[in-house]
Amino acid sequence: QVQLVESGGGLMQPGGSLRLSCAASGRIYSLIRLGWYRQAPGMQRELVATVDTDGITNYVESVKGRFTLSKNGTRNTVSLQMNNLKPEDTAVYYCYAQYMAGVPGGYRAVWGQGTLVTVSS
């Protein structure tokens, strides 16, 4: 019943920019962490950028200085601004949310359906 709605993605030339957005909706008592992972063909899924409830961000080393994750806490949304895109950024990008459904209760997690980002000349 918790859903992640993704938008953005597409085809961009190297050096260009794209913006991905993700909105979490449903019965969420507390949103713990929200952000993006990616999976390139033949590769394992890896963390790209996430933000926690305190606003602390976590980036994979290869995107530091190029990607920026921004949080809209009141609407449970994040935007990933991707600048200076490189061919190695090509992957399916998946939104990810970790949350508490209520109290008492442990953490739960949900994934978006994925959106394709292709960086090529």
C-alpha cells in the first residue's frame, strides 16, 4: 500500500543533465531514508544517493560533485539532479524508501519500478 512514483530519466549526451524525482505515498508513520539506486546491464545494484530523516546525504564516490539529492520532507519527495553525465552513468535507476508503518514497528522498505537513464553520443 506504500507506493513510490518515479519520473524523469531518458536519453542524454555526455556532459548533459537530467533530473529524477520520486514521491512516496501511503500509510507511512515515519520516512527513515529515501533516495536512488541504479543497476547497469550485467552489474549488481548499487547505491547512488540517499537522504535520511535528519537530512544527511550519502553518495557513491563516482557521483560526488556531479549529482545532488534534495529532500522535500513534507511531501515525502526527493529530486536527484544529475549534472555532467557520463556514459558509465547509464543504468536503470530505482527509487528506494525505508520507513516505519506505525508504532511499535520495525523498518520496512519499498522499491520503485525503475526508470532508464541512457548517456550516449
